[in-house]
Amino acid sequence: MESPHDGQLVNYGDQPHPHQHDHSWLDAALIFRAFALAFSVKRIAVAFVALVVTGIFGFALDAVWPDFNGVAYQSTATGVVAEPELARLGLPLERTVDGETVALSRMGNFAFLVDELRYAEDGVTGGVRSLSLSAIAAGGQRAATAAVWLALNRTVFAVILFLGISAIWSVAGAVLSRSVALALTRDDDIAWSQVRGVARLRALDVYLAKLIPLGVVLVGSAALALCGLLAAIPGLGDVLYVVGFLPLIVGGGILMALAVVIGGAALPLMAYPVLIDGMDCADAAAAACSYVIRRPARYAFYVLVSLLGGAVLLTVLKLLVTLGLSLAGSAVASTMSLDEVAISTGEAELVIDKPAALWTPPSLDGASPFYGTISDRPVNGWLGLVRSFIRLALMSVWALLAAVIVAYGYAAAGASYLLLRRSVDRADITELPLENADKDDSSAMTEL
């Protein structure tokens, strides 16, 4: 299908677009197509690989990062209490052992973020099960609070982590976004070789577009730090601070705050101007931010619908996994329990069923994690290796669920972008100015 505009957007000015109709907010129903798009095997595979690479990068960064700059935590009977909560409760970051004051143990910054996301996810799905919007909001607030705390208190680590994760997801996200764009605007089958070709060519623009808000904050911070250095000059610095720097500080602070708020809100949209409309990084960031500014209520509504839909989807998937693991695990344990394992407790040996020494299936009442409980009792030799494989398999199940949610998120963001573009630019949803790039790139690769 040839584009009627030869791959270029047309400005109709005040004239109605040929395909323009009176659209209402009920068009958010397009977002519900994200549920179907999320279950594409190839999209899930792309998201799964990207999640695994993200985890490897994050934990590797933890491994090389200084321990003293990690996150202090204290283990309690109800779980782990991390440094942000300790600070909120006014508790010290040290404890007394045998009359001596010692610092609390510290976990990696990325490990802290993963734990907080896991707790937040449990809170959200628990809120869906209990039909409590406040519990869902509390789960989302916990995830946001952890990210903000890490950015403010471990800024260097957060910047490096953001740069690395953005690079990973600019490549994977370009593939996901392009495939979503084609699926939402075209009903024919998607040639994934063509999707990968366009994504490879445009991934750098996607990456740079997402870095623009961070660049504004970093440049603004550097400029204000220079102002502070000049203000430190005795005598003259005080005059400069009051006369010239104070307005710069206020204005610069507001500009950076806008970059964080508007840029952060527009971040999920920034890949689509590149991969749908063929914009470069600067134009893509400007277009995404413009849509957020010009249609804030509509965009907030789309985000709310997407988040609630994602929460329900995650809850249903977790319940299915819980039911499956509970039934399968109970069936296996009914015969596997005929074998017993002797475990040393230090003073004596304890004989227990083999399933209890390895893994306990999840309970259907929600009292245990949805993937069950891995035993922490000491085992040796072969059983230790078996337990490690079980842990790896269960982590893979968790990552697979996360991959489905990521695929859903990209599809919902793509639908939101198309709806906002139609509302602001009067562009029909089926318009795909970069459509022929898939065919051109495929032909070029064939000739090579």
C-alpha cells in the first residue's frame, strides 16, 4: 500500500482532515487491543531477552559498585526493611552487637530496586483481587518512591543504570514499537525481518530521544553548579547570587522540574514518532512532549486505562500460574514424598520429605508467593544443584510474566500515541508515513 503523501506528513491547517471524524474519549477502547497484541510469541520473546539482559547488566553493576554506596537494610520477622523505610521511621543505619556499634548490612542498589518492584507488584495484584483502588495506588506509589529515592540518593548509580537500561530497551523497544505500530495500523501479517531492519536503523534515534529530558537536567545542574562556584567568591559572589543567579536558580529549577515531569510522562511515547512518523530524536521528543502538554487530561485517561488493564492482566496471569503450579506440584509431591532426606541442623539430623527440602507449591489462598516457596534448609550435593535449577526455572516464569506485561505496555503506549496524534494533528490512525521503509530496507538487505 503506497502512502498518499510519499512518506511525508501533510499539514491541513484549519481544513478538516479527509479522514477526520468527531472522536470521543471512548476511542480509548483501541487500548484494549493491547491485550491481544501482548500475547504474540515473538514480542514476548523480545521482551524476555531484554529483561534477562537488563537483569545481567543491573546485577553486574551492583557487583562492581562500592559496597558502602549500597542500600542499608535490616531483616525482620515480616521481611526486609530497606534504607528509605528506615529513614522514614527514624531508625538508625546501625545496630549494636555484643556492645559494639556496627553498620547494617547493605544490598546492591539494583537489587533494592528489583525487590521494591516485586513488593509493589504484590501490592497491585492484591489490590485487584480485593477490588481496592487504594491498594493498587499504594503499590504503584511504592515503585515510584523507590525509583525517586534511588535517583536522589544514589544519583551517579541511577544515571549509569538509566543509560544502560535505555540502551538495552532502545533496541528491544524499537522492535516492539515498530511491530505494534504495524499491527495497530495494518491488519495484514507482519514480516518480522522487515521490522528488525527498521528497528536497527532507528534504534539510535529512539535512544537519544529518551535521553533528552535527562540531558536537560544534567546540563541545568552543571550550569547551576557553576553559578554556585561563582557565588562562593567572597563579596562579589553575594552580589552575583542576589542580582543574577537567584533568577537563574529559580528559572533553572522550574525548567528541570518540567523536563522531569513532562519528559517522564512522555517517555513511553517517544519511540513512536521515530518508528511511525520517521522523525529524528529531537523532533520525536518534542512531539511526544507536545501531545502530553496539549492533551494532558486525555493522556492521563489513557494512562489510567492502560495501568488498570495491566494490573488486571498481571493478576489473572499470576492466578493461572499459581493454580497450575499448585496442581502440578501437589501431584508430583504425592509420590515424590515417598523419598526422605536427612538434613543436618547442627546438633542433630532431621528427616523430612524430599519435596519439603526443595520446593513447596504455592497455596491458593495467596499466603505464599505465586511461584511457591523454595526451601532454605541446608542440603548438600545433588539436591543443592536440583534446588538451584528449580530457582532458575521459577525466576524464568516470573520473567516470562513480566515479558507479557512489557509487551502489553508497549502496545498500550502505541495505541495511546496514535489516539493522541489523531486528536492533535488530525492524522488518521491508519496513516503510517514510514510504511515503505520496511519494504525498502528489506529490498536493500536482499540485494546485499
